[in-house]
Amino acid sequence: MFEHLPPTLLWASAGIVLLLILSTLIIAVLTHRYPDKNFGELRARLLSWWVMATVFILAMLVNKVLSLFLLGFTSFLAFKEYLSLIPTRRADHRVLFWAYLSIPIQYYWVSIAWYGVFIIFIPVYMFLLLPLRMVLIGETQGFLKSAGTLHWGLMVTVFSLSHAAYLLVLPEPVNPQAGSAGLLLFLVFLTEFNDVAQYIWGKLLGRHKIIPKVSPNKTWEGFLGGLLTTTLLAVVIAPWLTPLTMQEAIFAGSVVIATAGFFGDVSISAIKRDLGIKDSGTLLPGHGGILDRVDSLTYTAPLFFHFVYYLHY
């Protein structure tokens, strides 16, 4: 079934599964050894990681088209969740059809690897189309706020995330170690790992808050601990999954993924704090909604894509 896949990609996928198994055992031991402490949140998070890893790895290994569909569907769910949080005008409901239609169109450009249109479709054409449709409706009250809200949502949930999908259609020979799927696995795994590492280091050592008004649980200790751990892991696995050199892997792990992922996380946190909510949804146990899971990826996906694209493609 997987004969066409590079062996390193299969080993990397197996490594992720083993890591999840080890984490499950560690949490079980901690729960037994410290019955007075509550590990419920950690168990819920681990359950969600199992679900996400299983779905993602199977889709990536089985079929590239299925992977693109899964990522496109993730953008759809994220945009839908975003609209459920952001107040919209009644008149905008007739504009939302065109906003939703842009999702399959954007991923179609990805599927045929038409980079020139992919890179400008939402930033340029949807930027012009949505206000045009709003003007034709004739409602001017709240026009600027509504136009900015809709386009920002498309940029974050569709345009940014579609960069992760475009990794799958990059030329395979450039990355003989693991192919295009290896780049996607490297990006998604390290982005999620960085979230986990910053969470754990923050719980263990966190004392000094970074931006308490936006995200009171984010500390310098958690951020720096996650950055160092993610960078080290990036250096270790980059030769197996990417064409990056050691220096490039260090920069990718520390800046493109750890630092950018942090800012993606707190940007979505700023929206939720502005709206007075804790989680963007309840789709994933222990993780809230889709936006809570792709918040870091909204920053790391486009930055990592362009970093790799301009260096090696």
C-alpha cells in the first residue's frame, strides 16, 4: 500500500506514533503516582493529538488528493468557526457565498500547482471582489469593518493555511529524502510540537509573563524552552525530511516555527480576548475549536513555505 513512499517518511510517521504511545504511558504513570493531581487537561490534549495525528498521517500516506482535500476542509472549518465568532451584518450574508466559494478555488490552484494565481487570488482578487459585492448591496453602515473582517478571515484561515497544502505539490526530486510530504510533515509536526513544548516548559518553569493582557499563560520560560527544544528537534529531523542544511534548519526551527508559531498563537488569542471567549469552539476535546489548533500554523505555514521555496525551489 505504501510502496511508493520514501522509507524515511514511513519511519518518521512511525516515530510520531511511538512518541504518542510513550506520552500516553508517561501520563498513565504520573496519574498513578500522583493521584492527588489533576491530569485531565493533559489527557484530553493527548486524545486530540492522537485523533489529529492519525487522520493527518493516514491522509498524507494514502493519497495526495486526500491530503489536499483534508487541508481544504480544515480551512473551511476554520473560516466557518471564525465567522461564528465575529459579528457580521445581516447584509453580509449575501457576500459570504463568494467568500466560501474562494476556498475550493484556492485549493484548486494548489492542486494544479499554479503558483502565480495561487499567490494572488485571495490577497488581490478576493480583496477586490468582496467589497464590490458589498457595494452592490448598497449598505454602507459598518462597511469598512465588515470588509476588513471578512478579508482578514480569508487571509488567515484560507490563504495562510493553503501554503501548507502547496508543499505537497512541490517537485519531488528536490527533496529525495522524503518528497514533498516530508516537508509538510516537518512543518506540521514541529509546529504542534512547539505548542506542546512551550506549554510544558511554561507549566514547569513559567514565572515571567510576556504579554499578560493578551495571553496571561504565556511566559518567557515557556517560550524560550519551547524555542530551544523545537530548534534542537528541527536540526535532528531536517536531514531526514527536508533539503535544509544545518544552518537553515536552525533558523527554521527557532524563527520560522518556534517564534512565528508563538505570534500566530497570541494573534488568535487577541481575537478571543477581544470577544471575551476562552476557546474558539468545542470540536476537539482539550483543544477547543479548529482555530485553537491552527493558530500557530497560520503564521508558520506561509513563512516556512516561502523560506523553503526561495532557498531550494
